Amino acid sequence: MLRCPNCRGKQIGKIGSHDYYCWSCCIELTVSGDQINVHQIESDGSLSSLDDLFTLEERRL
């Protein structure tokens, strides 16, 4: 089961073939291989990477 690396929550919704959304902390997750990339959704709809806030181990599936 996919867990959010930010809040460790399980309320994850699928929004694309490799894209997910955490309903607990409102961030977007993209799965690439065995790694999760974390993005903040900006007010204009663009995405800003939050990957630098997490270790590789925290972002691993």
C-alpha cells in the first residue's frame, strides 16, 4: 500500500497512470520505478518539487 512520505497517511487517491494525490496533506505524488516524487500544487496549478525535503529512503516504495 502506498503511504504519503510527508504525513505517512494512507488516504491516497489515484489521479493518473503514475500520479496520486494525498487527501491528508494535499500534495501530489508521482511513482517512478520504486521511488516517489513529491510535489506541492501551487495556486496557478503548477507543481513545485518537494523531493529535496525527503531522503531517498523516505521516498522509496
